Amino acid sequence: MINSLRGFRDLLPPESDLFTRIETAAREVFRLYGYQELRIPTLEKKELFVKSTGDTTDIVEKEMYAFTDGGGREIANRPEGTPGVVRAYIENNLGQTGRNGKYFYIGSMFRAERPQAGRYREFTQIGAEHIGNASPYADAETITMLVRLLEKVGVEGCSVVLNSLGCAECRKAYRELLLNYLRLNNTALCEPCKGRIERNPLRALDCKIDGPALAEKAPKLSLCPACTEHFTRTQELLKISGVEHQVNTGLVRGLDYYTSTVFEVRSGALGSQDAVCGGGRYDDLVKSMGGPAAPAIGWAVGVDRVAMLLKDKPAADTAPKTFVIAAAKEAGEKAFALLTALRAAGISSDFSNFELSLKSQMRSSDKSGAAFALIIGEDELKAGACSIKPLKERGEQQTIPLPDAPSHIKQLLKGLSGNPPVSI
């Protein structure tokens, strides 16, 4: 037997149904906020992620699945979505369409990190990018949309944490201040931080080992007047949106392209690794990758992490509403036609094998979780009818004409749930 690779998995029902529910809710929220879908490639040039994400990040240094293909090109499975969206924005001249630059993506990402609770080497990520809007209104809308999405899928007890990393000018002075501090305290740093502080001292603030201590003792970033005004206004607009938040000056996020506003949504239900999702501004990224000067903000959420928060909530009922049974050899065609008519009416329906015995088909109907079994035997075949047998609740078996079955089932289902099926 060949097993799956470590860190990869089969997503089985009912968890796969939960993933679909989360993704469907995301699409509905994105539509409300005017976002369009971008479907970016799974494979990109490795250079794209090194240039955008940063060569001192854990993603590029340790976690990226990169290889040389048959043509000698350096290729990588995408570890995140933002670089691909930015590349697509530039390559396809999306900034010249005249439309609002709001895009979302849903798809698999790949990171060779140590598998742990809620973290796999292949994982599904939902992301949103708003390109071309520098205002704090875009910041507040983007964060609000993320919170509304999590609320819509049923996530509870989450908190929003904010910080500002300032602009390039703010960070220029801060970089020297922080670098001098880290040089003086070099012996207290972990080995990876010792090796990269000269190239990117801010990376130490995001280190899982050194970050907590540095958040308390290291010098703090001072924002310029423009960045202070932007960050203050963003918080005011979040209050208008009804989004509660806290400012945490130790929040950095782990990617080099972030500027100005950064944020995370956290949940105590996840333990020490409490970040559900996060994002921030990347006002310089588009231009640094060869595109126009286009300020931007975005976020990404791991569907696995959200699913963990919903695992104790009632699962969606994916069982068929009806199960069709042919209790006579000659009834197969009529049973199949009934199955087709039920589905055309928007009623989820299933069957096993019309050539099996009645006992075997009834056993399958019980296991299916269906509310009703629709049976066509010799008597029903002669009468052009079917028998309806309740499977979940007590009730008498009744016989109705075949043409009336879909509408009759709809009424029965309405009585069970208060919501009739939607016709398609």
C-alpha cells in the first residue's frame, strides 16, 4: 500500500463539506464588497517569491517547495497568493481597466514546514487584495470584510490586533536604531536571527523565539505625521464599522513587503498558535516588481484554521432528501425517471442499484440518511404510482401518482424543516 506524503492529507466528508461551506460564504462576502476572482497558477518562477516575500523570511529560507524543471528553470509551488496576484496585475495591465482593483483567490498553497495542528504542507487559503487605493477607508473596509466573513461562517471569540509599520522613511531611521540594539544584544539572539539581522533587522521582531522578548525590550518605531494620521483614521473608521480592535506595537507579520497598517485576527481556541489570519498594506510591492506605483492592502486566511474553530459546531446536512427504490425488476426505468424528476425539482435524491433485492436497497436507504424512501414495486408500477415511506420520523406509508411525487415531497420536506427545496 502507498500512503500519502507526511504533511499532506485526503480531505474527507464531512470536513470537505465544511471547507465548501467556508469557501461558499467567502464568495458571497466578496460579491457584497465588489471583489472579482483571480485564478493564479500553482507554479511560478522561484524568483517571484524571493523578490516579493523576501530572502530572509522563513518561507523563502526554509519552507518553499522549489525545484529545477526539465528546462533548467527555477520553479516553486506557490507558498502564498499575494505575489501571484501582483504579477497577474502587472502582466495583464489590470491597472488600466478602469475598474476597482479588488481581487480574491481560493486555492492550495505549499510550505515545507513542520506539520502541526491546523497546519499542513498543502493547505487551502482564501485571500483578498485591494490594489490602487491608498486611503484609510480601504484599510478599514478590508479588515471589516475579513471580520464579516469569519462571522458569517460562525467563528466566535475572535479579536483584531493592529499595528503600523510606517512608510519607507519611518523605517529607515528605525532600522538603524533597531540594528544597533540587536548588535549590542547579539548573544541573546537565536542562531537564525544572528545570521540575518545585518540584512533585515526587522525580521528578528517576527521571530518565534526572539520576538516576544524583543517586543518588550527593543526600541519602538516612531511614525511620521502622515503615517500617524493614516493609522488613527483607520481605527476611527473601524469603530464606525463596529469592529473592535486592539493596537499591539509588537505585531510585525512575517513578510518583507508589508508597510503601514498590519493586522491579525486571533482566537484563544487555537492555543499558543492563535493567529487565525492576517494581512496588511504593501504600498511599494507593485512598483518594486516592475509595475506602476499602486498602493495596496490585502489578507489571507487558512481554511484549515477556520475549520478547526468550527469543528464542534453542527455540520451541514448533506444527506439526500429522498432515496428511490425499485422493488420489482421491471420498475428500474420508472424509478430512474422518478429520480431524474426529483432532482429537476431541486430535491436531492439518491439510489443504490435497482437490480438488487428490496432488502438490500432498503438497507442502503437507511444508511443514506434520507428523510423518505420512494418505492416502486409491482403494484405501484401497475398504478403509475410510488409509495413514500418516512425514514426519520414516524408516519404512515402513502401512495401517490408518479407525476405528483416531486410536489408532494416538497410539502413533506417543508413540514420537516420549514424550508422547501429551491427549484433549479
